[in-house]
Amino acid sequence: MNIELIDIIFYFLAIVVIASASVVVFSRNILYSAFSLLFTFVGVAGLYVLLTADFLAITQLVVYVGGILVLILFGVMLTNNVFNVDIKTGSIKTLPALVLTAVMAGVLCGIFFFTQWTVRPSEVVPTSTAPAIGMALMTGYILPFEVASVVLLVAMIGAAMIARRDTGKQN
Amino acid sequence: MISIEYYLLLSAFMFCAGVVGVLVRRNAIVVFMCIELMLNAVNLTLITFSAYFGDPRGQVLVFFVMVVAAAEAAVGLAIVIALFRNKLTVNIDEINILKW
Amino acid sequence: MDPYLLSILTNILLALVPLVFVLVYALVTIYVEMKMAAHIQNRLAYMRTGWHGVLQPIADMLKLLQKEDTIPTDANRGLFILAPYLVFTGTYAAFAVIPFSSAYIGSNIDLGVLYLLGVSSLVVAGILMGGWAANSKWTLYGGVRSAAQIMSYEIPSAFVILSVVMVTGSMNFNVISKFQEGGVQNWLILGGAFPLAKKLALIPFMFVMFLIYYISSMAETNRNPFDLPEAESELVQGYNTEYSGMKFAMFYLAEYANLFIVSAVVTFLFFGGWTSPFGATASGPWWDSFWFVSKCMVFVVLNIWLRWTLPRFRVDQLMYMSWKVLTPFAMACVLAIGLILVW
């Protein structure tokens, strides 16, 4: 019984993710794409919870929904005539892209089905993955961690530099 | 328990959807969203492996992917907005000033 | 009955406890707010529905539920209907990790504080969605302003939360609360349960952190002096201008629930959470919830008082305040608190 409920939740989240990801890609209205991306992100966060990755599920919410999605929404609203409800956009070179993707999907599915996965889930389900991740970040991965912080700082300064209006030169 | 292939198939679907979007769509911001979709698919794969193989290192890698995604979103959208200011369009086939 | 099914049902019922609380609390707070606003402005407010108008919030609620639920012709129907639900979901989801006493918590997860930061981002998306879908200038400006404001003020408040997490060593509200057990002198605003020298060193920084968090929380709830998203004289009513009836009630309820959440976070971070101010006396599950709710109500009332006392900021002052005042001070305090902790 216990396992069945988890199965139901998985299928529900999978349907949410598949449907919303399809809307992101194929909707002609950019804001529909942006808002359905919200449901993709939340659905993926739910899948992380099912996979016992609680820290990353919450980080997914903070980073993707709270940060990236809102940035994208601002991007859409600043670069389109938003007072007109239908913000439309077209597609180009559909056929070659679909063929290419079909080939890639075939390769991926082939790899997934013909590999013998040696699954060995840990016996003890941890109450939280945060301590393990924290230990890893502060010991074995300390250099990438520090580099990541520098990357974020540089990205922040760079984004502010690029996006600001160049007032100095004009006046 | 759900077998590992289900999660992998789901992330494969997300990744392929992202690829289609990047190749097909004209609007730079939609292309951007599709890149985020692909990054999410990769993250899902990493966490699946991490959970099914009982190894937390996969989750550390996801953490770094998120850092890169955040940095990419900030700089990428700044570039899109700067482009829009100069060309008044964000359609990638009309932004061709670097073409000879 | 199947025990498994029964456990699911009990969980659902337990999850509805905060909803009942929020509804009652909202009615009380609306009454208190109207009365306080009136007395601050030297008027009486409503006096005719019941003794000193105590039945007025109920009458208002009934009126709101009866109203026609209009959807503007040019609005985007789907998103317009979805937005209030998203906003309320994001707000209500935060109650899952708030322990109302030592005995009741929706979900006792280790990452409660982080979760609270995470789900509040759903609110931002919902506000932008509602603002755009109504297809009106006022709602769009209100939505964009609100999103920018909440995003900006999340940064200093995240720093404050980080410093408290550093001090208590946990992101679980129950553990943060237990850390401050033993009376007023152990509350984090008074330096926590540390030796005297460390305590004295912590107090000034904790006080600054409290001010920073309280200011940012006022901004995050979109209330005066930070109510630019719904500045009546400029934007009619902000992002919920076009909403009416039940959907407007959901925005309204979410606003008051959000006010309670930020007050609860202040209580947990600095004022001992559900612990009794007199040490072991007057503690126990029921006393805990009494102390928790009354501490929260103090901050709710303080917020209302400030709202009706201060004039509104300008947009540039708002951004200046967040990015050039609160954030640098919060960063400096995090550094100082970290140094004191390792000392």
C-alpha cells in the first residue's frame, strides 16, 4: 500500500512535467511558455523529494522558481509589447530539428534500456541530505565551491554592467 | 519502488524537448527557457543516479549545475535585454550583425 | 478502517488546522487593523455592527463571498483564474514548517527555514501571473513592482536568517526555538544562551539583524510604508485591481497570512518562538501555542501601527534601501556574528 501511493505521486508528477515541458517548447505564446516552466520546475522539485534529495528540492525552488523564472518573466515583460495579451513567436527549420532530436532520443533510450544498471540503494534512508552535501562541499569539493562563488559574483557584476543603460557616454 | 528507467526516460524526454526548443524556436527568451529545461533534465538524471546508487556526490554536482544555471540566467538575460535595446527584436534569426 | 488510509486522513485533517487558524486570525486582524487605523487617524471606524463593530469583518466576508466573480473580457482567463490559487498556495505552504507549539508542526523537516524561503517564491510568480493576465496597466505595473520589491528584500532577510542559522546550528524551527528555551534572557535578541561575554558581544549585532529583518519583512508583505505595488493614488489597487469576489478574498487572505508568517519568523529567529518567557513556568504544549500566537500578534500589531503611521517611500528610495543600506549591513553583521561564534 505504502509503495502504491509513491507510485501514484510519481506518475502524477511525471504527467505534470511532461505536459508543462511540452507547453514550454511548443506554445506560441511566450508567457504561456514562461508560466508553464514554473510547473516544470515545481514538478521536478517534487521528483527530487521522491528521490530523497530534500536539500536540492528546496534549492530547486529557491534558485529556479524564485530566481531564474522571475528573471525570465522580467525578460519577457521587458522585451515584448506586454499590453497586448497575445505575445506570439514562430518556429524555424522544424523538420531537420525534429529528425535530429528523434535520432538523439533514440540513442538516449537505447543507452537507458540496454545498460544493465546495478542498483544498490542505501539501506538507511537519511533524514536529510543536507549534512552529507555540506560535508562534501566543505571537504572534497572546497575548490569548486569557492570557484562557484567567484563565478556568481562575476556573473552578477557582468549582468549589471551589460543590462544598464549607458548614460555616461550620451551625456 | 519505481524502476530507474522511468526516471531516466522522463529526463530524456525533458532533454529532447529542450533540444527541439533550442533548435526550432525563434525567440531568444524561449531558447533560454529550453536551455533551462535541458539543465533540469541533466539534474534529474544526476539525482536519480545518486539516489539509486546510494552516493551523495551526484547531488553535489547538481548543486554546481544550479550555480552555473543561475549565472547563465543572469548574464544571458542581460544580453537579451541589451540586444533588445539596440535591435528592438529578440528573434534570433534577425540578430545577424556578426554575420559577414 | 484500513490503518494506512486512516493515517492519510488524519494527516489531511492535521494539514487543515492552520487553515482554520488563518481564517479566524484574519477576521481578528482585519478588525484590529480597521480599529487601529481609525484611532490613529482620530476617527471611530465602524460602530454599528455589534458592540463597537466586532461583527463587521464577518459581514465584510459575507459580502465578499456574495459578490459577482467578474473576469475582464480581455483578460487571459486561464492564468487570471490560476493566479490567486498560486499566491494562496505559496503562502499556505509555508505553514507546513511553522510549529504552533512544541507538540504541533505540519512537517518537522530539517530544512524548514530554507523551505520557507523557497515556497515564498511561488507567491512572486503568482503575483506576476495575476498582474499580467488581467491585461490592465495598473495590475501589470503593480505586479512587476511587487515582484521586484519582494525579490530585492529577500536578499537582506536571507542574510539575517543565515546568521541565526549560524548561531543555532539548525534550519529547523523547532530546534531554533529549543535553543532559546529558559526565559527571556536566552532569546536571541538578547544574545541567546551563551556565556556572558559572548552574549554581550552578540546583542548589538542581533539587534541590528532584527531591525533589518523587520524592515524587509514589512517590504515583503507589500504593506505601507512599502506598499508601492498597491499604491492607491497611483495604481488603483495594484496587482489585484481587476479581481473581485472569491478571488480577491484569496489575495486578501494571502496578504494577512503572509503577515502572520513573517511575524512568526521574527518570533522564531529572535524572540524564542514558542518558548515561555518565564523559563519552565507556564510551559507545555498549550502554553507554547499561547506564547507563540501572542508573540506573533505583537508583531502583527506593530506592523499595523507602522503601516498607518508612516508615509510611503518612492520606488528609488525603496531600491536604495534594500541594495545599498540593508544588504551591506546584513553582510557585515553576518561576518561579525561568524567571528564572535568562532571566538
